[in-house]
Amino acid sequence: MPPPIDLTATIGGRKVSPALPIVDGSASPPNELQFNATLSSFISQNVPLEPIEGIRTRERVLVKMGNLCREWVKSVAAKRGLSSDAVASAGGELFTSGSYRLGVHEPGADIDTIVVVPNICTKEDFFGSGYVPPDSMVQDDDDDVNEMRDPDSLAERIRRHPDVTNFIPVEGAAVPILTFDWEGINIDLLFARLNAPSVPANFDIDNDMVLSGVDSATEKSLNGPRVTNLIAALVGGTEERYQTFLTVVRLVRKWAKARGLYSNKLGYWGGVNINIAVALVLQLYPNACPASLLRKFFLVFKSWRWPNPVMLTKPHDAELGLPVWNAFQAATMRQVAPMITPAYPAMNSTLSVSRQTLQILHEEFARGHNVVDKLYKDWQKGDVLDKEKVESGEMWKELFEPSDFFISYPHYLSMCIVGPTQSDAQSWAGFVVSRLRKLVSDQLGRSLPLKKIQLWPKEFSACVAERSALLTHAQRANSITYFIGFRVDALRMRGSELDIERQLQNFSRFELSRFHPLIPGMDVLPKTFGVKELPKICFEDVYEGGKVAAMKRRRMLIEADPKRIEAKNKKKLAKLKKKMEAMKRKKEESKATEEKVEVDMKEEVDAGAQESRKRKRGGDDINGEDDNVDNEEEEEEEAALLESALDKIQDSTGVVQHKTREEAEIDRQKLLAGELLHDEDVEVKTEQQERKLTPEEIEKEILRSSGLVIVSDDEATVVGGNKILPWRYGYKNAAGVKKEEPEQKKAKGEQKEAKPTLTKRVAFKFKTKFDVVELDESGKVIDKGDDDFTPSLKWTGRKGGFEFKLGERGLGYYRTGKKVVIPSNMAYS
């Protein structure tokens, strides 16, 4: 019996253990290790690593930055009048996070850094804002004075460094940041101010107590390195396991970027999400090789039972007053696909994921699993794949093929973001891009009859706005464009045109209006395209041959669509059956050819049906049936093992929704079909919802489920005003069509005629007795009066026992002293 696998880790003075049980702890068999060799060949040629010179440059830059930060902290301490010993011990440390900290960064990637300083340093000292120069330096131009920064601030020290370029301070953000290039390496520097008088060299950033008394911006800044360190600790049990983790993370990042899934702010997965996801799969299969772990990655998230949370370790509360993610809170129960960060305070790192983007992610997980699984099975057969592609690893290129986004939808919407100057355009574009996911998910996805909608996360540095748009040359030069593809649901469509003007106006009114200061020249210009009307820039970097090659591939994909092929086969069989019926009618006229015609047509129909069955089977080779059976058994056993683990996960982690395997599979199929996109948000159960419904409420629910609209008394001013009148569909004309005699039809020959569509007679039987009212031609209730009321539009003279007035039932004669009784609860509002 192999020894138990210990995946626990001690970090920050606390012991951390995985939240989920191990699914399969066995090592990869020899055949999977041989299959992994093909992946290694692919990685060596297509997933480049940072060269030695680049690594040394990054290390040199970080050392210089660390020294510069410590010198700045000492200068601030000296300004505060502290003693020499306090100045020397003030400290200050520089930490890294993200891909560089894990070692999965690509050549040319940026470095996420955080400078941690004592409480003597403030954000004003960091940025140098609020600086008032000496009188001798004051100029007449007040704007120049306001833009001046303290020369002793860290921002100015970095800006004046000879190796620094493209310096951009962002002081007003929720997390203040400095962005710049140092020796050609892009650096993002965050600011974290501790509630402590010093930051020693042995400072432990992973200890939860460092968050005591810090502000919100510091908490978010420290969360980056704390999460990264904890992920590294949970997957770093052995060197081989950690290298497997890094390899798969690099591959998943490359796959996500190629398929248009790499952008957390636009509703997909970012770098932290991919790190957590791969770490989770490694916890489930700790001894798998990279190729096997990559296949398990797609299997796990293809089968995941959303909205069950993805978590590496159970959230804990350090009791420092910070909010910790809880599955049973009202706000968290509306989250679509939660992925919980492992460090305190635990939070959902995928808040931006919506139902629309989850559908895209799930489709890509399913595609990725199908591709890798097919590669593995074909490789096992030995003679299916090209030997040269196997040896060089080129067979893996199919997994990382660029997405066919720009040929997958019939309709597209472009959002061109323009600004008057480059700096204004950058700040304006950053704000608009952070809100685009709300336009797609909240405005367009929820309120329009769409089958599917997708936002492409890559920007284009071009302006595709209408030529008639009154844009200056500077605006067109300082512009970027994003594209949104969508497919209309014809069954839910009303009319022939889709109007999105109201959604765009709401987006501008409620989201874009929050930007300050809004300078003239900042604008967002939408434009719609058909798939064949898209500009050439959409295809240049994806398809060899540009737009022409893309349109050819689109036609090929349409022709290869299984649904289209099946529809063609059904149509062909229907024609054959119709032809055989026509031949049967003819045989009554010519008895001599009856047997021959019947035999020929039956053979043709059988041949067509056999061809359809062959296409449906996909041309599987009969000789490979034994291998296919074995593969299917292995796949079923693997899937069953994972489903058992998912059962344990949802039973042990306190998830939001408990699902059986059958329910989870139904939800996955609905998600692929886009059916879950029309569901309303998950509602929180309250005591009022759990109470037993009254008979009247039950009847209303029955009527609503039948598609009827239930209105209240306040909404019933016009009864039937929201119904489509029957004569609009020409039912009367259809009902009045006279049937032609057979002789007349025969005289017309084979000429086709439009068949009238007659309505079905439907009877409604209600348990509750409703008042019967009559409506006039405008839909108003005709009140015929009763013994206590007589309607009248004008006074016709005195009437004994009645008084003429305008009352609850309109103008007329009301019985004196008699309480008015409205005969119908639908007649008056």
C-alpha cells in the first residue's frame, strides 16, 4: 500500500490543508508518460521561457527598485524628525506577486510589485501630491503648480531615474498604482501602508496579523502576494509536483489567450483564476504528469457543478473585522461561478463572471477535453496520427488554435472608444473597458431575445466608427475598439428588427456618466456589422489569407455542422418518401410498372437511410471496436471517479446547491444549449417564500406557467390591451378560404398553393368564477348598469331615489344612500 500523500502546508504561522479529497493519487502509467513526451516537445518549441539574460535583467531591476524604496522610507522618517536609530530601522520591503512570483511569466511580461512601508509614510508621500514649492519656485501658471510633485516622493524619484520611461501615476484608483518601464520591463508598483512603526527585513507578509488596522487599499494590495505565496505552498510538496503545476499553468494560459478567455475584468478568467484552477486539479490528482493533468483539468471543469465554489482550502476568519466569503450569505448566493482565494480574507476572485461568459467558458472546457482526449486515444492506436507531428509535438496545435469568434456569429456590435488626447484616451478607455461586461451581461444579455452573446477580450487600436461621425483627427488616432458577437433567438423575437438603442442609452446614462472629469471629446461610438461586413483588421492576425480565408473557413464550418448535416439528410429522406408516394399514386394508373417502381424506390429510401446512419456514426472503423470499448470503459470509470469526488465535495464544503449527478448533467447540457441564460438570478429563500401558498396563489402560478399574463387591479385599465388581436394574423381570411374541388386542383396540375393556417380551438376552464364583461372596440369595459347604478353621459332629469354624479363606476345615476358595488374586479382601476 503506497504511503498517504500529505498536501498540507505551513505558511504565516498557520497550517493549511486542502479543502477537497484526493480523487486519484496514483502515478501516471508508462503509456501516459510516453504521451507526455509529445507534449514536452510541443512546449520546447511553442511555449517560450524567459532567457537567462532576461531573467538577470529582471533581478537587477528589482534590486535597484528595492534599494530606491528603502532610501525613500528613510528620507520620510528623517522628515518626521525621528531619531537616527528609528530612521535606520524604518525598513520598507518590495514584494512580487502573480506570474513572476510563481515563475510562469512569458518573455516581455510585466512584473507586479508591492512596496510595504511603515505608518510614517502616507499616500501623499508616495505620489508627492499636495506639494507646495518654495516662493522662489512659484510660477504664474497655477496649472503648472498644481501638477508639480514633491521631488523627494517615491513617484518623482522613479520618474527621474535615467532607466525609467512611460511613467504613469494613477492616484485616484481604488488601489493606487504607478506604471512605468524600467530598462524596458513594464512594472506595476502598488502601495501598502502597515499599521506599524517599521518594516523589518524578516517581515512575514503571510502572517494574518499584518492586516490589523490597515485601510481597504492596503488590504487589496497585500492580497496579491499573500494569495500567490499560499498557492505556491499548497502545490509545492515536491519539486516534481511544482514543476508539473508550472507547466500546466503555462499551457492553460496559452490556451485561454488563444481562445479569447483571458481577461478577468471582462468576465472571463485572469491569471489568478487560472493559478487557483490548476492548483485545485493538482490537489485532486497530485501525482499526474503534465499531459495527464492537462486532460484532467478540462475534465474537472467540464464536469464542475456550478455554482459550487472552487476553493483550495476552507476559508478561515482571523477575527480582524474583514469580510470573509461565506456560501450562505445573501450576496454570495447570487454569484454564478465563485472561485475563492485561499488567503485571509477569503473572497470571490470571479465576481465578474456572468451567465453569458460561463456559457462560453463551459463550451471551451468541453472542446478542450474533446481535443485532448481524442489526441490521447489516437496516439494509443499508433497508426492514426502523423509520426512527424507526434515526434515534434505539432499534434497539440489543435488545442491552441485561435478562436473562430469573428466567423461564429451572424451579427456583431463594435464599441469604439475615443478621446481628445492620448492621456485622456487612456484613462477614459480604462474606465469604459471595466464597464463593458455590464453592457453585455446586464443590458444586452438579459433584456434582448438572444441565444448567445460574447465579448471578445482583445482590443484593436483602430477606429471603425461611421465616416459620418464628427470626429477629429486626434480622436480617430487616440481610439480603441472592442467587438461583441451575438446570435438572435428567432422564437423569442418580436418583429423583424432588433433594437438595442435603449440598452446603449441606459449603459451611457447609468455607467459611463460616473466618470469624472468627463472631458469634451471623450465618447463611445457603437456600430453594428454583419459577419461579412467586418473590417479586415479582425482577420489579419488570425487567418493566413485574411478575410477571404476566414470566409472560406466559415463556409466549411457551416457545411460540417452536424445539425445541418442531419437536417439535410432528413430533408432528403422526406423528398424520397414524397417521391415514392407520388409513384404509388401513378401505379394505380399503370398496373404494369407497379412492382418495379416500388422496388426501386424502396432501395433508394433504404440507401438514403443507410447513408444517414453511416454519417451519424461518423464512419467509425469496425476493426477498432474492441479498442473503442476499452477506451469507453476507461473513460466511464474516470468520469465516475470524478463524479464521486464531486458528490463528496458538495456534501463536505457547505455548497449553495446540492445536485445529483443526473441534475448536474442536465444543467451542463442546458448551459451548452444556452437555456440557462434566460433564467432569473438565483433567489434567496426567505421565510415568506417557504410558507405554503394559498389556493389563489397556486392558481396564479398555474396561469403564469401556461404563458398567461396576470395583472393586478391597478394595471387593468384596459383589459386585453397586451394581447394580439386574432384578426392581425388573418385568421378570418384563413377561415374563409374555400376548399377547391378535386377537379379544380387537378386542372391546375402540380402548381403549389399556400395552405391556410387555421387556428386551434382552445377552451379554458377556471375553478374560480370570474365576472363576465363585454368590451367595446377600444378594449374598454361596457358597464350596463344594475338596480343601484345607471350609466349616463349627461343629466336627463330628476330620478326618484337616485342622484346624478361622477362616482367609482363613472358618470351616471347612483342610488342614494346605497354603497357602490363594482361588478367586476377587472372593470375599474
